[in-house]
Amino acid sequence: MSAPSVTMPEADTRWNLPARGPAGMYCLIAAEAAIFTIFVVAYIFYIGKSVSGPQPHDVLRVPVFLTICLLSSSLTIHFAVKLLSKGRVISFALWWLLTVALGAVFLAGTVREWRHLIHDEGLTIQTNLFGTTYYSLVGLHAFHVTVGLLALVTVLIFTLLGNVRREHTQRAEVLSMYWHFVDVVWVVVFIVVYVVGR
Amino acid sequence: MNGQRRVTNARVVRSLDILARQVLPFCGSVVGGFAAPAVPSLSPTNIFAPVSTPAQSIFDLSRFVLMVTGSIFVVVFGLLAYAVVKFRKKRASDGREPAQVYGSMQVELAWTVIPILIVVALFLAAARVIASIQNASPPRNAVEVTVIGHQFWWEYRYPSLNVVTANELHIPVSDTEHPAPTFLTLLSADTDHSFWVPRLAGKTDLIPNHPNSMWVDPHETGLYLGQCAQYCGTQHAKMLLRVYVDSREDFDRWIQEQSGPARVSAAASEGQTIFERTACINCHTVAGTVANGRFGPDLTHLMSRDTIASGAAPNTPENLRRWIQDPGTIKPGSKMPAMGLSGPDLMAVTSYLETLH
Amino acid sequence: MSTQSIAWAKTEVSRRPLVEKLHEWVTTVDHKRLGILYILYALLFLAFGGVEATIIRIQLIRPHNGFVSPQVFNRMFTMHGTTMIFFVAMPILFGFANYLIPLMIGARDMAFPRLNAFSFWMTAFGGLLLYFSFVGGDGLYGAGNAPDVGWFAYAPLTAQTFSRGHSTDFWILSLLVSGFGSVGTAINIIATILCMRCKGMTLGKMPLLVWLNLTMAGLVVLAVSPLTAAQLMLLVDRYLGGHFFDTQAGGSAVIWMHFFWVFGHPEVYVLVIPAFAFASEIIPVFSRKAIFGYPVMVAATICIGFIGMSVWAHHMFTVGMSSAANTFFVLSTMAIAVPTGIKIFNWLATMWGGQIDFKTPMLFCAAFLFQFLVAGLTGVMMSVAPFDWQLGNSYFVVAHFHYVILGGIFFTLFAAFYYWFPKMSGRMYNETLGKLHFWLFLIGFHLTFDFMHIPGILGMPRRIYTYEPGRGWDIWNLIVTVGVFFQAAGVLVFIGNLLWSYWRGKVAGSDPWDAWTLDWSTPSPPPTYNFVTIPEVRSRRPLWDLKHPEDPDWQYE
């Protein structure tokens, strides 16, 4: 017994709907953007409101190099995906590796910056409103970078095992969308924390 | 099978027009009359029995709002009821489907535009009252009180009159010829609270690190009741409000009495010694003595109050003794600990407190 | 004129062991099974939430009652609110969405079946974590360590200073966990609807239920995240010494309110929009007419979604915002009444000129229309900020939102249960018991929630474990409590009906209601793969087209 169907006389055989992967990733990005928005709003609201302790312009050093690394990694991942779509798996792997390396440098630099802030400047999450909002916002971003890096490394391992081929381009692209999102968030955090807030 | 597929909209629009012109005014007056001033004896905290300008403005606004919403209710309810009765499936239906009507732009426009107009009217009415209540600034002769919310009692300070008291607020009566409003600055020592005496004004919250202000100008003397209206912890329910609106003379006399130091009574010196030796003075103030704690209510003129524990119990010797022995018997979850005084000590301290007129 | 029932050939299948059947349910990724799991889970928690409500109402039946201590009472109202919103209403609506959306769009499953299962189990564990709080601390009689800060957990009451122990942490963590589940489901719904519709089903030809769930999912994605963010901040305050809401360090208690209500207000649209969806499917079928004004209904819903994100501070009219801010939120709140009213008028117009058959689903939908009208109007009253300065945080508000949630959402939910129970179980429910449920519940609902408005007008604030005599509140509280027992009776009849009918009901066939959407074209219950061949549609009511080939919908719209 077949399900009812009505075929149209002038049947239009084109029926193109968006792909599920990118659609899902856009939704995830929207949700994450909403979380970050709240943390950014809190940061902005509390600018200048700390009653004591180190203030941003006293202790923050603008992380230019780290920013360049992270933003470049968006470029490298874009190239990587392009190469994979052409079937050049080895080149893809190299650019993907470069992306991972740049991301890792960013994280390492963040760790260094925090060590400096904690040990030399005495700024912790408990110190004052600035400390709380700074570590929360930058930390949330760093957490997302970490998760992204873990995913990228996983893909790298699959590639080294020979399991990644041209037909997986869309999956790599979906992951790169997440990575681009993480970079855009950094641009916002950078402006709010290191430019406006200082 | 199915005849015309598009019902003419003209008939529908005409019925709506008749409704608007004849039924609405009738509905409005019925509902408006219903919301007429309710008798205060229905409840001492009836929001529809205002005695002060903010509460009165709100009441007047609310009558307009009720008229509008009541009319909408009658019309739409009527249409729904009609539809539910008139368009029931007839028993002798021949299985034919009724005319399928997919929509009508004119009708949609009508019932979009009319609600928008109603919204504009309500909005303008509300905006006016918001401005008149919130943007009022105190005239020079206003009585200024700072209200500090605590878990679970109210602290009242009259900074320019040098009075500090708790739980029972006294303010002067006001009238249109000689307005004497009271301006309250609202602060909190711990969590969020809300000051709500319905017959005097709408509620305003007391939020730590966020000072608020409100004003009242009651034109009838008397005692007005309310209570905390923002959940603040275990005994939120018993953080009651008692506002005494006094005549000018009574108010001035009250201020006079409250601004003086505590009465010294030789008979109660034993109790006073125990009071001052025990942890009591860490939380309570008795002006003119060593007791200067700020965590609990000021007790300097405790006996001038009708109730204790922020309205939770009448101020009788028995209740006072019970309270001091174990506040949990009257207000479990109150921040005052059971003092663990022995029998004679307890009687002495209670007698001492009873001299604090 | 309904489609033929499918007759299955009788085959001998040996009974599988119970363990295997349970394992299948626990590991399922089939949207229909997950939908049913969500629904059953929600019904269980409905019982818990109902018990909590009953305890509250017994305590308040008269002034100075001693049925429970203030500590227990405060835990009861916190748990009641948290349970009903997060572990009853949301799961049950997700459950129906999960079950129905693929069927209605001609798909075989949701876009991400494993994410679907993950989301369900996250929600389920969240609820279990929340209820585990009862057995911590003092133990059940003292209501253990259950949270007692109110379901919106205002700061600074939730700071370590004022909330010792772990009660608040149970609240935070259980909602964080289930929040991930909610967002997962929402992502799934959006991806499914955008990417998996059958051929011919353009966005303008989807059933309204699908449109409304798409809007709801969009709201979840945007609105649950602020709650997640705020709760993370609260954890930082409580455990890492942070100062987000620490007023002593210059922090703001009001900012918690903003963050919470930025979530909290869209949340109520997340709950009510699926309820509108049920009404939009059921009313046309039982009125025997197409929905009136489909494009306007879609536009109104999207408007509600957008405007709904801009009204949140009407929950904060009393906190001392500037007159400009208060005025803005008055305007945005009133604005949302316009598209909402339009929807009521469109449902009314659908019934107008129809041949309404008052079977149980339609009875519940009709009551929904009357009740939602009242609920909307009391909402309009409170949108007038000065009026809200009196009515806010009182029993008037409690009456209003229960009118929306019970009178609006639950009534349409019951309608949906009765309407789709034949599809999900293959059996018809008992119509007499259904009507009995309706009348019992209707009486109880109105006894409780009509009269509950009055103590609010007479000055009774919410969240108080007892009240003073002599305020004129006594009689109304008594009537309100009495209504609870009628509602409980109604719900018992409902559960009994479902259970009895599942085993003993008449076989339903694939289309007992002579309906028009694709879900009614499958057998009842549908096979795992839903459709033998994926259908192709040409209008909004594919089955109408089949049943009326001389007069199909696609000739008209």
C-alpha cells in the first residue's frame, strides 16, 4: 500500500533544500553568539565599576601577535577546505596542521598572559569586577578555542590515518564555520576588552 | 459539493461595524461601573481603595484600562460564544464540507488596525501616569525617610529629623491645600525586597547597590497595611508593613518622642546590665547606651510600637518574652538567634525592654 | 470519507524478553519513540509538580496554617515552578514536535537522530539531578536540599552568603544540563524543517504546526543561551569568588534580572507557540474548514517571536528603571498583543461558517480560545506599568500566568493528546471519559484561577507561606484550593483513559478524524520508516486534495 502522492502535471524536478550540516552549525553559532553576547554585555556594563584593584589600562597589554595568529588561522583553514574540495588531501593536511599550530600558539599566549596577570599584577577572577568579567569572557572564548582545536586535531588524526577524502569536504567546511565564528568572537572581545575597555 | 469558495467579506465587515457603534459604549459603561471605588472595608490592602496620589493615579488609569479590556472581552467572548453555538455540526448533516474560506485581506486589516489604535490609546495613558509618578521631585517641605530593607524587617531613618526606628513608619497626613508628601529612599542591606502598601502607592523594590525612591501623600489619617512583595528568604511572608498616617500635631509629637535618647529606669537596671553584657548589643541600638548594633532593629523606643517582629506579633509582654527566648516560635527562620537566657535573666531583660517607651 | 485502514497480515512473532524491549527504547534514535519518551517523562514530572502545587494550596487554605514549615513551603514553590516549566512543559512540547514534524513534512526522521537522543537524555538527567536535591541535606521531610530561591532565583539571594549549602547549585546545574538538551532539540527542529521537507512542500505549504515549531526553535536557540550564560556567571560567583552579582563589590542584582528575563520572556513564547500550533491544526479539522488567513498566521507568529525578544523588562517594572525605560517596555509589550489578538480572530474566523464537531479535542480547543482571551487581557492590564506597580508580584500575576499556561497551553495540550493519541497508539480513546476529564478540569481550573485574581487585587503578594487574617483574602484562598482537587480528578480520569484505551480502545485506523495533513496518511502507529515512498505535495492540505480531486486546494491558494 503506497503512501498518497500527487504528482504535478508540469513536474519541476528541481527540489533543492539546504544541507543539514551547515544549517545545524549556523544554529549552533547563533546559540553560542547569544551566550557570548551576554558575557560581553556584562563586561561592558561593568567597565569602570570596580571599586578597587587593578584597572584595565594598568595591566592589560594588547595581544597584537596573538590576534594576528588567530585571524590568520581563519585564512589557513579556508585554504585547507578549498584544497580538500579539489581532492588535494596532502596539501589540505598541511594547511590544516598550520591552522592547529596557529590556534595552539594563541592558546599558549593566552596562558602566558594570564600567568603574568595573576603572578605579577595580582589580578585574579576574585580580585574585582574587572577581574571577574575579564577572565570569564576571555576564558569562555579560550574554552571555545580549545574545543575547536580538539575537533581540528581529531580531523587531523583521521587525515593521517587516510580516512579523509574529497567527499568529506562539507564536514570540514562545517568545522571551519565554527572556527571562523571563534575568530569573529575574538575580534569582538579584542575590541571590547583591549580597545574600548582600556 | 462545494459551491462558492470565497465568502463575501462585506457581510462580516458590516456586522463588525454595527458591533463597534452600538455595543462598545454599552460595554464600557458596564465595566467602568463595575470597577467603581470598592469599599475599603473589603480589605485594608485593596488596590482599588486609594488614599494617596500615586495610588489614586493608578486607580484612575486602571478604570480606563478595565473599560477598554472589558469591552474587548465582551465583544470577542460574544463572538466566540455565538460561533460555538451557531456553527455546531447539525445532526442531519449530509457529509458535505462547508464552504472553504481561505482568508480575507480586508478583515485582517480591520482587526489589525483597530487593536493598534487601542494600543496607542492605552500606551499614551500609561506614559502620562508613569511620568507623573516617577518624575515628581520632592518639594522643600517633604518629609524624607530612608527605608532600608533587611531580612526580615524594615529600618526607617529620618535623616533631617534625627530619628531612627523600625517596622512601624509614621508619616504626616497631607491635603491638596497644604501638600505634605513623604519621600522614601529605598535601600537594602542584604537581598531584594519590595515596599508595598497598596492603598498608598504601587510597589517599589529595595535592591542592594541600587537606590530607589517613591513618594506618598495620604489624605486620610489612619493605619495602612502592606508587606514585602519581593521574595527575600525564609520569612518573606512575615515582613509586614505598618504605616501610620498621623495628623500634623501627632506626627510632630511622635518625632519629638522618637528623637530623644532611651528612658533610663532604675527599676530595670538589672535587665539593662544583662542586656548590655549579652550579645544583644552587637545587633541592636538603644540610643544613649553602649548598645549600638545595626544588624537588628533599633530598640530605643520599642514600647512605642504596636507590634514586634515586623508586624508578626502584637507587642505584649508575653510575646516579647517568647520572642527573646526563641524567635523561632513566632518567626522560624528569623535572623535573630535564640538567646539562651536563663529564666530570671529572661524576665529581667524583658522588663528592661518594656521600659523603653 | 476517510482513507482506508491498513490491514496487517498476522504473522507469528515470538515475544521478545523485556530487557531487550527496554534496551531498544533506551538506545532509540527514532523520532517517534523519542517523542513518546519525552511525553511520558513529562507526565511523570507533571505528577511531581502537581503534588508540589497541592502542598502549596493546602498550606494556603487558611491564614496561619501549619501544614508545612516556611522552609518546606519555599522549596515547594521553587520546585513547582522549575519542574513545570523545564521538566513538564518544555519536554512535552518537544515530544510532540519530535513526533509530528517529520511526519508532517514527509520525512523519515529528524535531521540529526543521534543528537535527538542525546538531547532527550540530557533533559531527562537534568530533571533527575534536580529531584535528587530532595534526598540531600536534611532528608525528605525537611525537603532536603531542594532549591528554595524561587524559579527565577534572583540575586543576591543566590549568593553563597544567603544560600548556604547546595540547594541553589542543584537548580543551576540541572537547568544547565537540560538547557543543552533544549538547544540540541531546537537545532534539530530547525535543520529538519529547513532541509528535509518532501518535494513540493515549500515553506508556504508547510502545515502551521511546522511553521510555529520552527519559530519556537528559533526562540530557544536565541533565548536559552542567556540563561546558560547567567548561570555560568552565578557559578563563577558562588565557587570562584566572582562578583558578577556581588553587590558588596559593586556588582548589580538588577543585571541578573535582565539576563534572566531576556531568557524568561521568550521562554513563555517557546511554551505558548507550540500550543498555538496544536490549535491551528485541530480547530480547522473539527470545524471542517481550512485555517483562515494562513499567511497572516505565519506572519503574526514571526512577529510574536521577534517582538517577544524585546519585552523582557515588563517583569521588572517595579525595580526602579527610568521612566523612559519603563515606557519603552510598555510599548513593546502592548505591541505584542496585536499579532496575538490577530491569531485569536483567525481561529474564530476558521470556526465561523463551519460545521463544528465537539469531540474532546475540540472541546479543549474551544475552552482554550475563551481562556486565552482572558489571559491575554490580564496581560494587557499588566503591560500598563503603573497598574503593574500594584498588580506585579501579587497573586494577580500568578493567576495571569497560570491562566496562560494551564488555561491556554495545557488545554491545547490535552486537545493534542486526544487528537494524536489514535495516531500514536493505533487506538481510539474513550470519548465519554474524555468529556468527563474536560468538564472536571474546566470546573477545577476556573474555581482556582478565576478567583485567584481577587487576592491579588486585594494586596496579597506571591511566594508567602502564610498570610494574616483580616486582609480579606481567606475565602478566596479557600475556593482556590478547592479547585485543585477537581483538576486532580480530571487528570486522573485522563491518565486512566489513556491507559485503558491503549489496551482496550477501538482500532483507530490511519485517519479517524478525516484530516488533511501528511501525518494522517500513515498507518497508526506509523512504521519506523514513516512512509513507504516519500510523498510529493502540491498544497497545504495534501489529503484534502486526495479526498476532493475535483476541488483541490492548489486551485485556490
